[in-house]
Amino acid sequence: MGSRLPVIALTTGEPAGIGPDLALMLAREALPARVIVIGDRDMLAERCRALGLSATMRPYSPGGMPLSGALEVEHVPLACPASAGRLDPANGRYVLSMLDRAVDGCLAGEFGAMVTAPVHKGVINDAGIPFTGHTEYLAQRTGTAHVVMMLVGGGLRVALATTHLALADVPKAITRAGLTATLRVIHASLRDQFGIVNPRILVAGLNPHAGESGHLGREEIDVIEPVIRVLASEGITLEGPIPADTLFVPDRLKRADCALAMFHDQGLPVLKYASFGRGVNVTLGLPIVRTSVDHGTALDLAGTGRAEAGSLVEAMRLALELARAGRRVD
């Protein structure tokens, strides 16, 4: 008979980065879950030796029992040998194969959630595979029409209206339809997954001073304010548009459960400062639970033993929390 512990899939990310290091460090953590590490077993064993770790690895068996202090590895083979710190486009497809395995397992009910170590977008694109990020890839892979990227940490939840776009492309990407869908996903996720009965959401303006009554831009007047009025009439609790430079003041945050920033670098620097390397990325709106670290591949730290696993540990803990909440909802 299998274990009743939640089963969480962990993709090890870019093989030249710190993802494999962080996955191996999890063997030291006492987590109330069965963690299935997805990646190339030989690469993981080699990295384990290079780091001087004593992690025990064994092949993953769906009906098996967890072994204390051991990592269960679902083997996905590299296309070519990987070296810490050295990107190789030949392994771009390998990175996506790990994601596909985790998604398939989550959709089938084999895994209760998936947690992702960082990938390197540039090298995947260099392999000839269009890729803008985990969030967009998982939406496409699960057939989800609208997903939202949210970071959690330091007592904050910060969601994004747009994700990985050049700053020049942001204004035209903020539409009434898109912003409406984003706020509905945030509201539903906070209620159903995070257990907040009446979520309160702060909405940032796009322009300095939230447009200064149209003198510094009209996106607030033409897009953001009308969306807030419509959703407020449906019973969703919103405040905004708020100038971004006053959005994160403590008194305002006390009255809110989440802040929505209009673009990536409007909200995330604040959260990452507050979370001190322990932030977690959550993809809202998917039919599965997915969390991730809030940092990149850190090629310069890979294989050195200087990487910190704090964000990954928090991502695992939040994945467990959300997986349990999903079972309660069902």
C-alpha cells in the first residue's frame, strides 16, 4: 500500500544552474511530503559528489513507500552531458521534457502539485524553441485561457497584470478584457486556494501618480478605472488605481490580501526586498498547483555549494498548503 503523504513533483530546471543543487539539498529537509525529483539521475549523482553531499537517491516508483533522507528520482535523460555553469542549447528540449512529465503527472492525479527550479529562457530560445517563461508555457500546456503570476513572501502577495514583456510593450498589453480576467482569477484563487473569504485587492496604476488625472497617461481612466467599477459591482473588493510609489505603504497593506502590479518590475522588487530570498512564485488559474523559486539559474553559484535553498523550501511548503486546500475544495 502506498504512502498517504502528498506527492509533489520537483523539476530540477536548467542543468547548468543551481536547480540540481537545490533539489539535492532538499534531502536535509523534513517535509511532510513525498518529493519526486525529476531530472537526469547521472547528472544529479555527479552534482551530488561535486557538492560533497551525502544525499541518497533511488528510482521513483509510483506505488513505492518514501524512504527518510532519500530523494526519489524520476529519470529524464539529458540530451548531452551538462556542466555546472555552462549553458548548452542542446539541453533546451530536456528542460521542457521535465515540465511535461510533471504536468502530465499532476493532470492525471499522480502528483498533488509541481514545484519548479529555475530555467534559463535564453538558452531554450537558442535551441530554436520559442519560450517566454514557465507561466506562459504551463498555461499553453494545460490549455488554460488565462493565468496570473503571483509572488508570495515577506508577508506580501503581489500579482502581475503583465509578465515577461519589454517595458515598451506593456501599455498596449493592458486591456479591459485582460485586466478583468486577471482580477477574477486572483479573486477566485485567494478565496478557493488561500481560504480568504472576502479577498481585498489593491490595484496599481500604470503611470506615475496613477496618470495624474490623465496628464501623465490615460490608461487609468480608459482601462483600469472602468474595470474596477464593473468588478466592484459584482462584489469583488478592490481599491485603485493607486500610484505605485504609495501602493506598498504599511497602513494600506494592512487592509489588503494582495496587490496587483501592472508590470514585472513595478511590484516584484518590493516583494523580493521584503522576502529576503525566500519568496515563492505561484501560477494562479491553472487546473493544477504550481509553485516555484523566485530567482534565476545563478550559473555562477552552480556546483559551488554557495547556493541557498530557502526559496525552494518555501515553494515546497506553499505547494503542500495549496494542494491540501485543493483537496478540501474538491
